[in-house]
Amino acid sequence: MPDSITNKRLGLNESCDELDWLLQCSRHLILFYDEKQSVAPSDITKSSLENRLYARNRGIRPIALKEQLRIRAGSEYVPYIFDVLFQSATAVKHFHDYDFKLFQSFDKMIQCIREKEEAVGLCRLCGGYAWKWVAKDNPENPDIHFENTDIWWNKQTSGWLRNPEAKEEMGSIYTLPGLDLNYTAVVIGPELFYDPVDNCVKADRSHFFDNKVKKNTTDDDLRRYILNTYAVFMTRGIMGTYIYVCDDNLRSYLQKYIPVHG
């Protein structure tokens, strides 16, 4: 995101961002970039990244990272998650050393993630921006309610995992990136649904409340940002990922590719 104070200090114009700052202040850079983790219009696009590197006569030596060491499911898991969400999966894959489940009941998922938190720690709940931040003005009122469980959005970003109260909160996309969890419980909200007529996963603007992302964003881009968000959530857990889906049709679609709990 552009920052006028930093740009002025570095002698750059108002449109410059973090990438320009790095290019201005360094001779050699090692940049890790994954366009599949773009979740907002403010994220640097791949074309913008490459154009600016070439424009400043900075040589590029790309190296593709095809292995991941975080998730015990192996190297096929991350591509599979994107294939399923973006409807390009051609076969069902099973991950025998990974606790990967789709839950029919939210309360059952909460019970399981709490048991994992007691057993191994670093187990958290997360979801997309499908619910208003009610507790911002009324802290006693829950932001989200499922079945018999009240949930609040994360009350902090920095240090969230170290807060013992965090296990009762819902983490957002601004909290989870870059963090490793042992188990992740992902709630796919009503901002994402499956249209059985068009056989397509779609986004519903009326159930999406991150105005910074939604404003001046096309329907196709919004769908991509939301799908990428859930892909990020579903690739945080080292030992396992639990999923609960609000939309019945989307749950039915995902059941073809993800083992159902119970």
C-alpha cells in the first residue's frame, strides 16, 4: 500500500509502494512471490512486479519452489486445494497422513478443534469476511453465531496466537498469512456459494463485508480474491485442516473431494 511519509522520505512519488522501497534501498533482493495468495486489490500483481524489476534494469533469476515443508500431506496437497476451489480438479486425492475433514456440524468441528488445542496447541478457527464486526461497538455481542456457539472476530492481529483467548475467536485473512498452525478449522461463509444451475462456485457481494476489497472490484476479481483467501486458510495447518461450509450446495460439491467427518 502507498505510504506518503515513506515515499517522501525516499524521494519517491505518491504511487510507490513497498516493492519500490525495497528496490530503492537495496542492490540485491530475494523476493518470495505467489500470485495465488493475492486476496485484495492492493496486492502487487505479478505483471507489476516483473515490469518494475525490468524497468529499473534489475536482472531477474526466477526459481520455482515446487515443494512445501509445512503441511504433512505432501507436495500434492496445496495444488489440490486450489484445483478443488477453482473447479479444476480431475480426480479425488487422499492424504492418509493428514487429518483432512469436511464437517456437517459446526459444533462438532468446534469440539474437535478444541480437543486438538488441548492436545497439541496452535489450533485456531478462521473464516472469510462474511459477517459484520458487531463487537467493534458492542464488545459483549458476538459477531457470529452457529448452532450453539457464539464466536467473536479476533480482537488483535499482532501476537494473536500467543493470546489464550484467541482459541475462542475467529481469525481473519489479515491475521493468518505467514503463520503456521497445527490444526486449522476453516469456516466458509455465505459469501461463497455453489450455483447448481451454472455448476459454478460464485461470490455473493451482499454477504461480504470487507469494503476495502469489495469497492471498485469486478465480480470475477472478487470471486478470485475470496477463493484465494480460503485457499490460504486451508493451507495453514501442519497436521490437519477441518472445514465447515455454510452453503448447502457448496458443501455437497466439496463432499466429492474432501472426506466427510463421521
